[in-house]
Amino acid sequence: MSSTTIPLSPKRQQWFRSGLIALLSVLFFTSTAALNLDLATFLQRGKLAGRILRKFMVLDIAALPEILPQLGVSLALAVAGLTIGWILSLFLAFLGAANTAPLPLFSGVIKGLVSLVRAVPSLIWILIVVASLGFGNTAAVIGMIFPTTGYLTKSFIASIEEQEPAIIETLQAAGASWGQIIWHGLLPGLKNPFLSWTAIRLESNIAESISLGMVGAGGIGALLTKAIGKYDYGRISTIILVIFLTMVTMELLVGRLKKSSR
């Protein structure tokens, strides 16, 4: 039984838009009043923005020999967290997908755990790990495993459940085992979507490794925190430029990789 949507008349559409604008306006002014924003001070200090921006126009090129190795540390943290999270996600996804789970209970439990992991921001995970292990690269990698596993497991499950049921039914009828169904029946068709999801997560991991470095994980983020604390504008600008170029490069590579995987 199909349902049909009755389009709104032009007059009702106008009323709907007006009501939506009024609602958003009320929410905006209510939020502004609740936050007690000091707009006068903001506008007054905004006049100093030009003077501060001029300080950021100077680059400290001499700091590159120190910055680039720390960038390498951040990239290594991102790749390490991705690799371990990818392996965990691969197993969890096939155990959690509705069409490949050995028991229906597995699917519900794994999907529930994944939702719980994804509900907690990456920063919270790293702070929990830091409280247990202390600051350092180990805490960063372990802290990144949780959001990576949550993201990839959910994405992999979605790709697995989109596969044609006939593939699994045919192999089951032929007497194939659970492992054979996955290895010979599903993985060949999942190679491209899995690669695409992994590339997207790598880009996110690099961005997170930089931000997590600012709270004690190490890498270029920690270097940026030190520069900010010393008001070293030239070094801050150089680090930000290096980060920007790195993220642009990764975005281009991920985009090309996604196109080649289609």
C-alpha cells in the first residue's frame, strides 16, 4: 500500500516559511539572552583584530625542522589508531550485520555497543585513557581506537547489509561455511566500499590526532599548544599553514581514492 504526499498550497507554504523563520528567530534571541553574551566588549576588542592578524602574517620558516617531525608523529598516531581500529571493525562488522551475524543476539549487542562508543566524543576517550595511562603517544593511539572502531564498524555493517541476499542464500545452499560465505561471497563486493570508508576515516583520524595533541597526546598539536602559550605568532602561523596543507593534501588523496574505488 503506497502513501501519497499532498503538496501544500502556496498560501500554506508561505505561512509555513513565516512560522519557521519566527521560530528560529525566537530560538536565536532566547539562546543569546541565556548565554549573557557581552557583544559590546566583543566589538570593542574586535578593533584589535587587525593588529593581531598582522602578527600572524610572519612565518617562522626556521621552525620547520622541528615542526615536520612532529607532523610525522601525528600522522603515525592517526595511521596506528586506524590500523588497529580497522582490524577490530572488520570482525565486529561481520558479527554485527543482520545478514551475517551467527546469532541475532550478536547483531543487537554489537550495534548497541557501537552506538554507545560513537555517542562519546573522541576528546572524552583520550581524556579517559590519559587519566589511566598518562600523557603520551600510547594514550593517543588507544584513545583513537574507540572512535575509529565505532565509525568503521557502523559503516562496514551498513555496507554488508546492503549486499544482495541471493549471494548468501546461494552459498548456504551449496553448503558453504560462515567463513567461506564472507571470504568468497561478500568480501569481493565489499572491497571498494570498505576502502572508501577507510580513506574517509584516515582523514578524520589525522585531524583528530592534531587536536588530541593539544591535550597531551603529542605530535604537532602539542607543538602548537606550546607556541600559543608563548604567543609565538610566527611559529603559530607556520604550524597552522603546515596543518592546512596536510589536510588539503589528504582531502585530495581521499577524493581520488574514493573515485578510483567506484
